[in-house]
Amino acid sequence: MIEADNRTTLLNDNEHNDMISIMRAHHDTIIKTYPENSFQRIFWTSQYTAAQAKSPNGFRWNPAIIKWCIYLCHKSSSAYNLLRRTKILNLPSQRTLRQYTNVLDSSAGFSNQLDEQLFLDAKVSSLQEFQKYVGLIGDEMYIKEGLVYDKSTGKLVGYCDIGNINNHLLLLEKEYMGNDNSQTKTVLAKTMMVLMVRGLFMDFEFPYASFPTGNLTGEQMVPIFYEAILRIERSGLKVATITLDGNSVNRKYFKIVGNGVDNIKHKFHNPLSFNEREIYLFSDPPHLLKTSRNCLYSLSRHMEYDITTKSTGLTTVPKLKYENIYLTSYSKMRVDLAAEILSESVATALKVYLNEEAEETWLKDTFLKWLEDWENEAKSRKALKAAERKKLILSDETLLGLRITAYSFIDLVHFIFTIPGVKSFLSEHISQDPLEKYFGRQRQRSNAHENPTSQEFLKNNGALRVVTSIKKDTHRGNTQQHNDTTDDVFISPEPLKNKKKASSCDSSSSISLVPPSTSTNSKETVDLLSVTNQAIEDSGFNIPSAEAIVAKQSAIKLKEWMVNHNSSQILHNNILAYFFNLWISVAPKSSVVREQIWTRFSQFTSSEVYNKIWSDIYTEAQTPESPILSFYITYHYFTRLWQNRYPTTTRDTNGTVQTTHLSYDEESALWYIGGYLIRKVRRKIKENDDRDGLLAVLEIFEEREDMVEESLIGDDTDEPVDTQLWITLINRGGLIKCSNNFYSFLRSVELEIKNNLSSREATSRKTR
């Protein structure tokens, strides 16, 4: 039945049945035309079945259709609603789609849920060994500043959140600086740091973790990337590369963790492999092309571009255009124009005027040496001022990025072709293009404004992770495009996880209006045994990867050995504690101190001493070695000891005092209380002439009854909603998370009503 409006025709039952008959007549032909797993066949089958269903309730949609609908809704929810309202197509409701996009918590940072999703999406269990090698890509995107109360987590979203240890150290630095310092003010996030996992030998891209940041520093990236590598390797994958752009923060991070040759820190030992493997650092090649071209560009140089335009016949560089040579402020940011200047076709044309080179050794023996000679030649011109000499060469930052990337690429190629099964490697797999496209999809969702808020960004993550296999590139963009066909984009035979709403009261749920203690002054016991217990209780080790299983078994055996051989445990514990206490003996009052401490931690985990300590522990405990468990214990032992040594008294803005999540019956009870108060206030308004005070109270509770169910399930910012105070309070978690703030709010309302009524009674008595 087609929904009626001013421009549609209402079909009666006979006409509807005729349409069903036409579909039945052509059903077999369509089924035979398209392959079994083609999207066309899946789409037709779903429409054919849905058209004959008596009710849309309970209809089971194919996972491919769910992904496609989420993708359409992400592009434009209003267009998706139009398709549903006009009944042109039978499509699931947005409420149904939210059950799939809200499976994962839309919170910042890492989570064990994300690790499990990474394991499933990468299909680690069915991968060949060489396919498990991945790269880690990181970049930042500007977001809109603002605070929103997240009802699913009970937190204020919008503050900077860069991980537990980083947040702790920042609070500590503020306490050292004092409350009068302007830098101690709580900072709202203005950028979002995103880590993406990208396969080196397979077509796999997974937006992993997101961190709302303000002014991120190089030493703050160290724990972020160490924990990311730990979790990714625990999920069964192997991190081989890290790609970042060339800004000062990323260069500082390379300097802290890196080691290499010729003072170029382009790699570091991977402690998750007992330093048998290395992780290679890259400055994003497309960014390097752009900055190199911009450094070479100069308006004062003598150009003879007119010769090319006036000449006839064949040319050596036919692809170069006017916009390649004469740049504007906008074209300087276009990577494609820079790539055309520094392209293979231009290099081939230059070979006509140059000698032949050995391509196999050109990058190391010629290119890097040429950069060095160029730099030395410019520095040797003593007649020029230092600032003028710098203009003769590429910038220091670009030169460093080129050297780091060149050294890393040489070593990476030498390494990957020692892996059994590797026959080829595409260098494009180390670029940041997938992450740039991901940022484009985030901005696309924001509609009127280009940059989403922190909450919008985190919520969009859920939808984008579900449709991660849908990679239709836009016609306009600053990245390389791929011509994917529809057939190999949407097909996914595996069922999708969805999030169901609780339908009954859970006896384990409880409401406590007494806030928990937030003091961080109490010092806990931190030793090998306590951190090993933490590993055993960590649900991240329940992921069914071989690495996580071995680590969990080793942790259990290590605990038994530590309990039965306390003296040996104390000996090894004292060795680690000696190193850690030595590093943190200086209070981390500034980023300079934190940088030095993280540098020593990185050097230790990349050393033979680290390997020897853990080799002795596993030997004495007669337990299989697990590099995952070793680094987990080392990292958490160090960070917990650091926090224990320097506790804070300031409350973290990301932690909101809250209680256990309400059950379905408890939510209904709160709705009943709200309705009861509204009815009582309205009755009092009718009985009193002077109603201004009560009307002000009533405005707090005004609501639309048809929005109750929608508010309990989730936000829908694309549909028209009455944003009155009562509904806003519900959507921000007031009734979903019974926090102490909400209890105080209800108590204030109660007192306000009592005071209002008491004053009216007193006034009426005086009148009498």
C-alpha cells in the first residue's frame, strides 16, 4: 500500500495484489539473471519478500541490505526517510538501523569491544600469516568545540580525553602550575586524533580509536601508540608500519621512540615480538610530495611555460598544465597537482637529459646522497645570510621527512620479502589516503557545518565501522580514487550484531544516590602479582586469537608461580621497580620531563635487558613465553606505579559520578514520576490566579508524549524534535543515568514547588 499525500495515488487491495503478481511473474527470471551473492539479487529478494509480508514488524533483513541502508542514511537521513515515507522501497526504519550502529560504545579511546570487532572484521582466524601484517595510520581532524551529556556513558563529551595516563599527567601538571595560571583551565577538544588499521597485503581498513584533543604533544602520543600496538597484536595482527604527517608533534614522537642510522630515527624494535620484529616509521608520502613541491615553487624564478603552449607536435610532459606551474593558495594544498609534478612521467622525461641510473639502488645511493649534497652546497655559500641559504633548499622538516620515509621504505622492502608467501607489495598501503577519506565522510555527515562536534564524530564512528566495506569514492577529493564495482562492495553473508533494548527488570541493577569516592590520594599496591591479576581479569584476553589465548594461559601460570615462589617474584619485581622508580624520581611538572621519562621507557623495552628479564621470569616459572603478556605487564606496571607515585587531587572532567544503569522498570517508574508531577502542577495552576511561578516550574517538565519512546531508544537529530528542557534532559541522560546531579535536580524541583505553594497559602491567608 502506497502512503497517500497530495501528489500520490492510493492503491486499493486489488491493485496491490496485481503488483505482487507482477513481481511473482518476474521473480524466477531475475533470480536466474544475477549470481547468488550479487547485490542485485539480494536487493530484489528482500523487496520481493517484504512486499508480501503482512507486517513490517519482525522482518529479518539481509546484512547486505542493512549495510546499504546505513550507508544511505549516513549520506542523507532526510532522503532515506523520503524513500520510506513514499513506500517506493521497503526499507528498515532508522530505529532498526540504530540497533546495529549503536552496538559499540561511542566513547573515546580504546575498548575491548573495539578489539573484538577488529578481530572479527579482519577475519584473523582465516588469514594467512603474511596477511596479518598491518600498518597503523594516525592523523587529526578539526572538530567543533562543545559539551554534550552522553546518555550511554554518563559522561560529558567534549573535553580532551587522551588516555588514562595522559589525562592523569595533565591534571598533575595543572596542580603544579597552580589555579591562578591560565593554562590550568579545562580545555575543550578542538581536534580529533584518529588511529586507523590498514592491511599491508589485503584490502582492509578499520577506523580504530579516536581521541578528542586540544594541544597534543609528542610525548603524549607514546602511550597512545604503545597501547594501540599492544591491543592490535593481541587481536592476532602484526603491526609493521606507522604513518603520520610531518608536523612537529609527530616528529617529536619519532624522536622519542625511534632509532636508526645517520641520526635518522626511522624505526624501533617492536617489544610485542621480544624485539624480533621492527616497526618502520613513515612521514605520509602524499604530504611529502606536496610540501616538496611547495618548497621548490617560487614566483621569482624564470619560467618559460609559454614555449610549451606555443609549440606544436609531441612533448615530453604532456600532462603538465598551467595550474601545475602557477600555484594559488588553494592549489598549493592539492596533492594531485604535486603528484603530477613529481610523477613517473616527469621523471621519464628528465631521463632524456640525464644519465641512466641503477633503479634498484637509486633511492639510497643516489637520492639520499643528492639531498645531502644539495644541503651542503647551500650551506657552503657563506656570502649569503642564514635565512637566505635556507631558501635555496627544502625546509628542514621536509628533508627530515624524506630521509625518514626513504630509510624506512628501504628497510621495509628488505623485511617483507623475507616473509613466506609475499610476492608483491603496493607502496600505496603506507599512505594516509584511507584516513583522509574517512575524515571526508565525517564532514559529509555534518551537513550544514563542515566539522562535527566531538559527540557527533564519535557517534558517526559506529555507522562508518558497520559500512567499512562500502568504499565508494566521491568524484572530488584529495586522495587517490578506486573504481569499485557494486558487486564486491556490499556483500557480507555474516550476520551483524545488533543492540536490543532491555525489556524486563534486572535484579542486579541498583540505584545508589551516594557518590563513590573520587580521591586519588590513596596509594594502591603495585607489583608484578597485582598487574598479573589485572591481566587475568582483563576481558581483552578473551578474544579468540592465538596470541590472546597463549597470553591468558601464561598469566594464570605466572600467578601460580608468583604465589608459590614469593622470593623469586620479589627479586624480579625489585629489578623492574628499580628502573621505573629511577625514571620517575623527577616530578613530571612539564612536557620536557615526561618526554625524557618516555624516552627511557622506549629504550628499555627495545633493549636486550628487557628481553633477558622476561626470559628469566618465564624460565623460572616454566611457562611458555608471551611477548604480549610481557609488554602488558611492563606497560601497566610502569604507568600504575607512576600514577601511584604522583597522585592528583583534581577530579578528571571525563569522569562523571554515576550509578548502575537503570532497568526498564526503573526507567518507566521515573517516567511515571515525571507525569505525576506534571498533572499535580497543572491542577494547582487551575486553582490559583497568580500562576507565574507554577508556570515557570511546569515549563521544565513540558514534553511531547509521542517522543517518549524515541527518546528512550536514541537520538535522531535528522527528524524534527521538540527540544524543550524536559526532553533535552532525557536525551542528555537525566532519566537514563540516575546520577547524583539528576537526584539534586529532582530535589530542587520538589523544594521549589513547596516554596511556591507555601508562599501562595500565606498570601491567601493575609488576604482573608
